[in-house]
Amino acid sequence: MTGNLLAALVTALSLLIVDLVVPGVNIANFPAALIAAVAIGLVNGSVKPVLSFLSLPLNFLSLGAFSLIVNGICFSIAAFLVPGFSVHGPIAFILGPVVLSLGSTFINRYFAERNLALTSSQEAKSKAELPSS
């Protein structure tokens, strides 16, 4: 449960980055970004596998480039479902999911490194406190 909440928060923050970077993607506020993050997760979990399977021949012929179109369709479906989140234009359709993925990756790595450093320092501290035999 905590993992899903953290994933939604990371995606919401990434969506706010997309709103700043990609012209044509508009997010009204943080609650809309959070709802959009949940919608993107649901669409990616339910609709995207079906679209990916149906578009397999096109994806094969385009050497995987058609995946950008499938991601754009899923991104647009989520925008259609969430008030306060809109996608307008082909640049937003293609670049929105790409920037979202890059932003999520960066944020996840940042917090993973912070967590690793915190865990390492706590382990070193607890080892130093143990009495030696």
C-alpha cells in the first residue's frame, strides 16, 4: 500500500514537471496531478497491455517506435478522464509520456540513493554501538 502511494506521489511530481516542460500539457493543481497519476497507473495497467498487443505488428514494423504512439494514447485517455489535466497537440502527445518517464526515473533514483545513504549510515552507527567481544 505504501509503495503504491509513493509511486502515485512520484508520478504526480513528474506530471508537474511535464506541465512545466512540455507545451500543450496543462495541470490545474497538485490534487489534479495526484488524481491524474492514479488514472495513468490504472490506464497503463488495464488499457495499455491491450493496445500493445493489438499494435504488435505495427510496433514490429516500426522497430518499436509505435510504442510512443501507444504511450501517447494512454496519456491522452488519462487526460480525458481527469478534470484539470489536459493534453493538446502532437508535441504534448509524444513528448508528455517521455518526459513523465524521465522525471519519474530521476525522482525514483534520487530517493533511492537518499534511502541507501540513510540506511548505510544507520547500519554503520548501529555497528559502532555494538559492544565488541
